[in-house]
Amino acid sequence: MSTTTTYVPSVSQGPSTEELKLTRRASRRYGLFAPHLLRAALKQSLVMLRPDIQWKNPVMFVVEVGTALTVLFTIAALLGFTSQVPVTYLIALDVWLLLTVLFANFATALAEARGKAQADSLRKTRRETPAFRLLEDGQIVETTSTALQRGDRVVVEAGQVIPGDGEIVEGVASVDESAITGESAPVIREAGGDRSGVTGGTRVLSDRIVVRITAEAGRSFLDRMIALVEGAIRQRTPNEIALALVLSAFTLIFLIVTAALWPMALNAELYMKDYLGLSEPVKSLGTDVPTLVALLVCLIPTTIGALLAAIGIAGMDRALRANVLAKSGKAVEVAGDIDTLLLDKTGTITVGNRRATQFVPFGDCTAGEVGRMAALASVADQTPEGKSIVDLFQRMPVNGVGGGQPEARLEAMIPQGAHFVEFTAQTRMSGVDLPHGVRIRKGAADAVCRYLQHNNGHLPDRLQEQVDAVASKGATPLLVCESTRIAGMVVLEDILKPGMRDRFERLRRMGLRTVMVTGDNPLTAKAIALQAGVDDFIA
């Protein structure tokens, strides 16, 4: 039997789950020309004028060397040295060549700025959180997550954030991992077996666990995610590498051709001097170095070389506008070979957290009475589902009960001396024991049935059929009992995002097979898969 305790609301520590999720999703919302990205890219494009950086793009390196050469000739002309062309021609040529180099640098820098922005968004979720280290003598000392070392044991209770990656060595708890995985349904983590691993930044919803830290600060799962994003900031795609080799070959060929023009033009000038009997050689643009540089830039594939990075980020941004986070241009290219698409259910196919949508009464109970009992039993349930039950009761008008009542009205319905039973991963129930001996419990159907049988309660006929009927429609049934009888049922539903079936149909016409992946029971998963129109599901 579960232990009864007087309920005291726990104080959340560290960033909330919603804050973590919103920050994690922020990296997907940056537009292609977001002001902060443009500023960073413009600054970096100037830094990339350094030859040790520019040589990585052979085409643009040649353009930069040519630009430096024409600038020297412009300075010489301004100092009074003779020139075959006007100074204004040289200045205009310098400006255009410099803008060409800066444009190429800007395209590459913009791609890098986007990757860094994604990494920065992940860093914001990595905050310093309180940690309670368990010493060998059993004492608990408060510290911070950044001060923890590998092998330290920490105590984490309901409402607290797990301070670092680790393994549960004692206890079992329900953990909200939505900030990392996006899955709204809490997961059970317990000591021993393959469900003992926990991730720093996730939140314990119930019970108390002792975690042995397995990763020091800077080496956690979140840190590895950041390193992965930063390492993929500007991965060159196979096609880009192959194209760069071809462009380099063309550049070398045209460089040789252009360099050969100068002695040919000089020989022609000397020939014309002798042929015309002039005292001074005939000057032509063929021996004007800035003009030859301009010709070389026009001949070599400058535009393609400058736009290689821009092509990559254009594909990444197009995917981003469709809420697809591509970590590199390589990922965009590989996406063309995909034939099966695996989709998470919660937050992708459905709107988000499962919410209570209906109170179903059994016997002589009314929906309002079931809602009141379920809300009282959920006061000590800090899971999203428990909070949604309270919210539904406060909003629904049933025989004058509920109907948008403020939270204070619900608290006023709790008699003095009531004891709340908190939700735990072991019992999968929460409840309240009222002073006059009435005990109300709300929880998973099998858990409530076992509780009633243990207390010599009565189970209604065809109860399992009613539970299965709800589950077959893609909903999750929770039972509510009062003392030794089943009072009713709470229906939790995943709300499909609008237009999902049409989108899956479009993917099917494109030759893509869609598979939904979820932690729900197979019956519920099958119903949601049928509603959404996916080809298959894994539950």
C-alpha cells in the first residue's frame, strides 16, 4: 500500500521544462537574414580575408590575390606612376573585385553563423542547477551541478532538475525528458537494468532517487550535442568537394592562359612599334596587369565558387522553414536518398502533452462528481496529465460544479485534515484521504483495479471493455475510485495537428514511407496511426 503524506507543493529548481523546450526550439526559428546573423556574418567575412583562411577556396584565393595586385597598381597610379588606364577605372575595378571576395566570404560566414546560433541556443539550456551531494556518512551537502565530479552521488526529489548525466543507484521515479527528447509522456527510470540512465537537465516528477554522476561538467549529453552541432557547422558535401576540384582545375587552366597573354601582347606591341616606325612602344590593355586580372576573374568560375556555400545554406534554410533542422548541407543532400521517414508522435504528429478531455461517470455518479474526485486526487500529481485534469475540472460547467472556478475554489473544497497521496512511479496513482474516511484514488486502470481488489472493492461489469474501447480510439483511460467503488474514468487524448493526414498523403505520393514511433501501448498507437494516416507504427 502506498505511503500517505501531507501534501506540500515542491519548489521547482533550475529552468522549467517549458523554458528548456522553448530554448531548444529557438534555433529552428532563425530566418535566413536574421539581423544578428547578418551582423556576425559581415564581421566574419572581413576576418576571412586573411590568406591563411582564404586559400581553402582556391577560386576565391586567386581573386583575392588579384585584388591585392590591382590595389597596388591603383596606389602606384595615385602616386604619379604612369598607367595605361585612368585611375577611376582602377578604383572601380578594385571595388568590384573586393565586393566579389566579400560576397563569397559572407555566404560562407552566414552558414557558419547559423550553426553557431544553434549551438548557442543549446548552451542556454545548460544552466547551473542546484545539486545535493550524498556523502559517505549519509549527510547531504548542497552544491552546484558544475562542481560535481564523476562518481559523486546526488539526491534528486520530485520537482528537482537532475544536475548531470548519471545512473540511478537507488529508487525509482517518473522523469520528464521532454526538454531533451521532445516526448511529453514521462518515463520511468529505476535502479538496475537498462532503464537506470538519466540525463542532466531533465526533471524528476515523482519520488526520490539517488544518482551516481557518470559525466563531469563539460562532458554531458548536452555538451556532446553542442559539440556535434559545432562540428557540423560547415561540413562540405561530397558534391561540393567534387565541384571544388573541378573549379580549381578550371582556375589553373585559365590562370595559365591569362598569364600567357601578357608576353604575347608585349611582343605584339614591339612588333607594331617597328612596323609603324614609332619611337615608343604601342600600349595596349594586353599588358595592363589590372585588366588581365579582371579578365581572369571573368574567365574562371568565380560565381560558382562564391556561391557554393550559399547553395548549401539555401537548402538548409528551406528545410528550416519546414521545421526540419539540417545540421549541414551534407544532410540536405543525403535527404534526397531517403525512402522511409521515422516520426516521433508527441509534438510532431500530435500537438504536445496529453490532456484530459472528458470525465466519464460510472453507475449513479455524474460527470461533475467524477471531475471533482479526479481533481482532488490530482492535486498531488505534478505530471502534465495530472495538471490537465485539474484544469479541465476548473473549466467545465457540470451541474454548477467546476465551470471556470479559480484555483482558490478548488482548494476551498479540500476539508481540513485531508491527506494527499502523491503520484509515484511504483503505484502509478495519486489520491486523497478525506477526514470522514473516504479515500479517493486516480491512476492507471490496472493500478486502480489492483488497489480495489486489495481493499475488497467491487469492479463493475464490462469495465475492461470500456477501458479498451477508449484505448482503441487512441486515448489513454485513467480510472477514478471512491473508497471501494469505481466512480468513473478520465480520458486523456493526444490532439492531432491539423492537416497531418493530407501531409502524409503528399509524402506517400513522393514515394516516402512514414512510420510513427511512440512509447504508447500498441492499441493506442494503432488508433493514432490510423487517424494520422501513417503507413506503420512502432510502439
